[in-house]
Amino acid sequence: MAQSIGSLFSTDTLIQGLTNAGYAVSIADAQQPDLPLIFVNQVFSNLTGYTPEEVIGKNCRFLQDETTSQTALKTIREAIQSHSTCQVQLTNTTKSGRRYLSQLTLFPVFDDNHKLTYYLGFQRDLSAQDNLSRSLETLHENLQAIFSSMSEGVVIQNHAGEIIEANAAAQSILGLDLEQLMGKTSIDPSWRTVHEDGSPYPGEFHPSMRVLKTGKPILKEIMGVYKPDGSIRWIQINSQPIIHHSDSDNSNAVVTTFSDITHLREIESSLRHVNFELLQKIESLNVLSKSFEQAQQIASLGHWILESASNRLVWSDEVYRIFGVEPQSFEATFEGFMKYVHPEDRDALNHEYLESIEQKRTYNLTHRIIREDGRVGFVQERGFHDFDAKGEIVRSVGTVTDITEQHRKDFEIDNFVNLVNNQVIMSRTDLTGKIIEVSDFFCQVSGYSREELIGQNQNIVRHPDSPKRLFKELWNTIQSGKTWQGEIKNLRKDGSFYWVESRVSPDYDHLGNHTGYISLRLDITAQKALEEVAIKDEMTGLYNRRHYNHMLHKEIQRAKRQGLWLCFIMIDADNFKKYNDTYGHQAGDEVLKQIAHTMQRTFKRAGDLSFRLGGEEFAVLFEVEHKEDGLNMSEKIRQAMFDLNIEHSGNLPWLRVTLSIGALLMNPKQTYVEEEIYKYADEALYKAKANGRNRVELVNEHDVELF
């Protein structure tokens, strides 16, 4: 910055402005060899202590001493030589000898012909600022020394939660050096911190982060911090906000101090453990002082001690309770004890007691007692004896257990076992179905002796009419640990049959091991006979319409479970009214019987069900693996009836009895509307008649309404 003196001093405004701003102004004559001062303002005089008269004509070197920066002086000399501007800080000395730090700015001033004429210098006193900086530096050094030497960890975080300072103690406690800590925030995923109860302590809820958010201090909070080596340090934390006065509502930073209390927690934990063990021992002693008596009361077991020398008998409280009297309500004696023993058992008890002493052994005897209220009970008494070195008895010790309830249960069990043995068809088998036990009633109903049954397979009584699928379902059920229930037709030794309502369950031993199966059966032969009357057609012996209605749903569900096609065919004798009109109703009834007999010969498997639905209308429910088999069976019954060649002059063109059949073959993967099944088969039957009779018509699957 170079200006002409004319433009510079066209007014006193510049100098006055610098003076008002507190700058010391001086002007040196650049035309003179030593650059003497030709002007100083009042601020210069106030700062240096020199009057204008004392400095005019002198070079500014009089203000310098040995402490003045040589670098600053070199900068000034180079600026003067190059006629350029410079700004330096240097130490000057006042008239009184006080040193002060000032900032000097030096400008060369040129005239209108660009000739250097003056140097304008203005300086500001930096002493106060320098003193403050030194004080702050000293304070910082002192604080840094305190900061570094503190045993507590100290961490400072900025407004973003980033660590900007951490002392040595913090680094040691956290297991990270300063470089690793700098810039790290509480929400850094590498931190692993926990609450006192061991639950995770998310970083966003750490005290420092909460202080930054709320501006409120948090004191004495406990947190566990895992170090990089996997060890945990427990720290007690105090976090304080650092708030600038210009922004009093928000935390600009936060300082957190924390103490390592890991050892203290270990001591506290040890003390708690010791205290807990002491409390447990005290509690155990209290419990032990009562538990023996309580255990005796729960088990209805009392104990007694008889000292031989003094003949002193001691009963526990439970012995009194067993005899039906208040504990310790009187002094126990042997005679008092015998009073409660049933009169018929006293001699046996006394004999056993004396004999055990003589033989120096324990004794065990069950006998009856008569309680205080007159009720009879049962007890089991056990005892042993202590003898001295000479073989003389010292004392007898024994227990009395009230087994009245157990005796009652044993009695009921014996009665129940007798009941089962005499009135229930019971058998036990091993896991393979081999019989290992039977009741007397099983032998009585089946006609086999116990010796003939033991070791045989359970199927020794299976009737050949029983469907295989029934027993497959039974075995699948019981082998899965469940109970099977159902009706089974069995075979006696003499070839006759009987029906049972059976319940078969897994059998277990006393340890819970699966050992086999137990079967309980009730003889329902008479009941089944009555049912047969109710569900059979009297003339043909086939099942009636009522049984069809009862069995349809069951057969559908069974076929679906087994993945088989269920076939429902409806059968009708062609032109049967003409047959009755021509040959008479008695002959017609014989034809109906022939149709029924042909059905039974054709559909003779255990699961096949043949029905007379009414008049000359018949039906069959049967299962097949393949759809084609259903059609083949339908054709088979039609052909079998045709082959009988029963004369029927009114049934042209065959002149014999023929059958029309409508068949519905039900896919096990589909669900049908049961109420519609009869309708579809009946429509197919009608179609067979309409298409010429003596034929089988299948229901079109596309015409069937599914559920």
C-alpha cells in the first residue's frame, strides 16, 4: 500500500481516526538518512511515556532493547529497503523501562512524482492480550497437569459427541490409547457396554449423550465397559454440560469423569455372596430344626426312643397324632403305647419285639391300632436296638408309619383286580403283540385256557371277517403312544364269534419305560345281535337303508384316510314290476333273494357293505385302489346276475332277469357333498335304464358338485 503524502494529509481525518481507534501513530522522514521522526500522536506519547519534543528527530530504535525480536527487525529493514509495507509484532520499552508487546504496521508514502518521502507507522499495544494469553497458557498447563495426573478418567466430547480429549487414566480404564479414542462417539458399534444387571446399554443412552441432548448433568451412574481384550470394567460416571454463554440453552460439549469401581464391585459381590451363604446357613439351621418334625407329619411317620436303663420312652409329635391325641399331651410309656395297639395284635407285636432283642436284629411288623376316637387304623412299625460291649441292650429306636390310607387303597386295588379278572376281558402283550397276561374272564369268553393263550400272538382270536384296515389303524394308533377304541369281531376256540368293545393302550413299567400294550374289552355280542336286527333287511339279510345312512360318512372318511377310491353303486332289477305281474310276488321275492345272494358272493371282502334300499333297489359301498377296479366290480355283479339265466319273459330282448347299475366313483383327494351322493348314483341308474337296461353307467365327474 503506497500513497502520496498529498492525498494522505489532505485532511486530518485519517490520523484522527487512527488516534480514536487507539493506535499510536508516528511519521518518519524518508528523505533523511536515519529516518528521523517528524510526527507522533498523543496515543504514541501515552504508550511510550515520551513527549513529542523528546522523540522528534530521533530514529525509533530508542524504543528497542536486547529482547526485541531480531526477526521482526529484519523484516522492517527489508521493507524499508524495498519501499514496501510490513506488519510485525515486537517488544518495545517505554521511557520508564517497562517492556510491552506491540503490533507495528509500516507504510511507505510517495509524493505525486512517485518519490518516497515518508514512512507512516501505527502500532497497537498487545501487552494486555499477551498477558492474558500467557495467563491462559499457564492455566492450561496447570489444568493439563491436573488433567493428566488425575486417577479418575476424564473425557471431553464436542457437540457431536466426538471425543476431543481424554486423559491417561481414561485411556487406561477403557483400554484404548488417545489416537484410538479421538473422534470416537458413544454410539460407535465397537463399544460394548452393559447396565448393572448385565442388560445391553445402548450408546445413545450413555450419560454424555443424554447430557448433550438435555443440557442437564448426570451424576453417579454405573456402567460396565468391555475392553478390547474382552475384560469388563465397571465405572461410575459423572457428566457435566459445557455451555457457552451465547447459547445457554444447548450443550456445546460435555465433560465426563469416571472412576474404575471394578474392584469395589468385586468386593461388594464377594460380600453379598458371603452374606447370602451366611443367610442360607442360618435359614438351613432354622429349617433343619423344624423339617424333621414336618417331614414326619407329611409322611405320617413318627419315631420313638426307649432308654432301657431308665425305661424312659420318648415319642415324636407325629406318634401322638397317629394315635389321635394332641402331641406331648401326656408322658409316653410302653404300657400307654400298648393301649393303642389292637387287642388281637398285641401278643404278636410283643413277641416280635422281644425276639428281635434276643436275636439282636431289626424288626418290621404291620399291625392295627385303635385311635383315641375309636377308629381302627393300620401302622407299619420298624425298630432296631443298640447294645453295649457286653451285649446288654442300651436303647431301642423305632418308627411308626400310618399306612391306613395305603392299606385302604391296596384293598380297593385288590378288589378292582379281582373285578377285572372275573368280569373284564383283559390281556397284556409285549411290544410285538405276544400275549404275556390274560384275565380269567378272557379265558372264559374265548374258550382258551391261560396256558394256550400265553406266548401266542393277540391275533389268535381275530375273526377272518374283520377288515385288515381296522388292525392297521389300531397298530398305527397305539404305536404312536395313543389309545385306540373300537368294536372288534373275535373268534372263539370252538369257531363261534363274539363282539367286544375294545380299548387298547400303551403299557409302561414303574420307571415309565414302554413295555407293551394292555387291552380291556367288554363283551357286546348281545348288543351287536340287537343292532343286527335293527340294521338288516329281514328278507335278504342285507343291510338296510338306515345302516346305509349311518355308514356313508364313516366310509367316506375311512377311504380318504387310506387314500382309496370309494365306490357307491345303485342296482335295480330291470322290468321287475312285469316280473311280479307275470310270475307272482312270491317268485319276485325269490329273485330279490337271488340278487342279494349274488351281491354277497361278489362283494365278500370284510369292508364291503351291501344294502337293500327298498323294493328291487340295492346298493353297495366298497373301496378300490384304482378307479378302473370300481367299474370292473360293477360289471362283475351285472354279469353274475345275467349268468344265472333266471327266466323273465317281460324283459326283452334278453328274456331273463338283468340288472341296471349306476356307479359313482369317489376320488379320495376330493370332498363330496354327502347328501348329493345318492342323487348322482340314482341319476346314473336312470341313465342306464334309459340307454337300454342291463348295463353300467358311471357318473360323469364334471357333473358332481364338490364341497
